[in-house]
Amino acid sequence: MSIPAFASAQKDTTNTGDKDFDPTPVIMEHIGDSHSWPFVFPLVAEKPIPLPVILYTDKGMEVFSSSKITPEGTIYAGTYYSYKLEEKKVKIVDAAGKVDENATVYDFSITRNVVSMFMTIAVLLIVFLSVSSTYKKRAGKAPKGLQSFLEPLILFVRDDIAIPNLGIKYVRFMPLLLTIFFFILINNLFGMIPFFPGGFNLTGNIAVTLVLSMIILFVVNLNGNKHYWKHIFMPNPWWLFPIMIPVEIVSIFSKPIALMIRLFANITAGHIVILSLISLIFIFGTLWISPVSIVFVVFMDMIELLVAFLQAYIFTLLSALFIGMAVEEHHHEVI
């Protein structure tokens, strides 16, 4: 959570003197994406670090710093077009500053969420390459250091998620399940750290959860065996074909949609609640409310810590369950 953002918003309010504090922009700024990286230190509001804007237009590619188009409404004259930010999206504008709907632009910018994802990938690579190297060097020996810290989690994913749902085929899907579990867990935990650079909300971004659920959709259906597809297109008894086939086809897509919405909604809701509780201090404009607000924030943080692990577990568990249903071999008992 970005505490300096509240201080900055409160400062702007006190300068005008005629407008009450509105927590909505601060909350939406935190849970949304942006073209700058708000690198901050405890209780010190720093100027956000601009990130590169990478655009591909119908006339060619444009690359420039996001400082050229911030704050919103600032017009930057590029090589081919003029650009400005409108609702955090880069738009092509004409000479009068109006959005040109006829021009085509594709945004491949490095945004805050992209930087957050790169950071998570770096942590995953550093941690697991280190653990893998330790396993190879200390084969047959007791775990040590980082290996001893992560081994219970790895064994938990293997013994309580993969094996019960995938059986003997669990080895094939363990890398995917471990990657999903730790990717979600690390991002959930990073999003809880108040003064973590950027205070990002990656797993609360529906585009990220959409991609994760799409990966599961492809893995499930590309690995589905004949029994899986027979269950969808040849349900038993045959006279239920008109009802069951459409229902089964819808279920193919409803499962990953459920994964997407569950993770997105739970993480985003938690961030909104915590930020709303912090906002009470600035809404009432007095420090007398701060003890109550802080107590509730600490309580919610404890719940969010549980949710961070729980959502990583549920997403991985349901993914393993869906994959297991697709690769399960049906054994018919002979009488």
C-alpha cells in the first residue's frame, strides 16, 4: 500500500481548503496500472519514475518516456503523431488536442504491472535456481538454508495438491503447478507490503488472472484424453445429448473463468478494504480516529496474509483438479 499517496492527496486538499478528501482516486490509483513507477521510501513521497512508452502505429513505432505525457492531458508531439494520456491510456490526438479515432495505435508499453511481473520472475528464477543447485550438490542430505525454508511448501504442493488430483501423472505437471503457486503467492505477499516499491496489485489485475486461467484452459484441453472428450460429446444416457452437450461445452470455459474471477475479486477487494480503512484518518481529518483505523487495518492485514496463501492454494488446487479430470483414465470393472 502506498502511504505517501495519502499524504500527497491530503496535502493537496489542505492547500485548496474547500474540498474534502476523496479516497477514490488514491484507491483506484493503487489497484490500477500506470505508466510510472512510484518508487517511495517510508513516509517520503518521491516523484514517480517514468517508464518507457512503446507504441506501434499505422505509420511506425514510437518509443519515448512516459514523463512526456504526464500528468494526464499533456500533449507530446512524436515522430508520426501527437499523444496524450486519457484515463491512463495513450491516445493519438490531433492539432486541437482531441482524440483521433481514425488513427491506429497498439500499446506495448512497460507499465507498472509489467515491471512488477519482471520483478516476480526474477525472484522466482533466483530462488528456484538456487534451491535446485542446492538439491544437486546435497543429494541425499538434509535440507539447508533457503532449501529448508521452501521444501515444506514444495512438498505441500506435491503431496496435498498434485498427487491426490493427478495420481501417477503428477510429475509431468509439477513444474506448472509449482510455478503458478509461487507466482501467485509472491505477488500476493508483495502487494501487502506497505512501503514496497510501487505497492503493486498484480494478482488483482484481471488481465493477469485472465492469462493464468487461459494457460490452465489450454493445458487441460490439450492434455485431455479420449475419456474426457467422450464425456463431453457423448454423455450417458444418449437421450440427454441435447441438454448435456451444450452444458459440458459451457463448462469448458466456465472453469477457467471461475479461476480468473475468484483470484481477481478476492485480492482486489482486500486492497480496497485496507485502503478504505486508512482513508478514514484523512476523511475525518483528525488523528483521534487513527487508533481505531490502525487496529482494523492490522486485523485486515492478518486476514489478507491468510488470503494470500489461501488464494495461491485454491488456484493451484483447482488447476490440478481440472487437469486431473482431463487426464484421468477410466477403468471399467469386469463382472
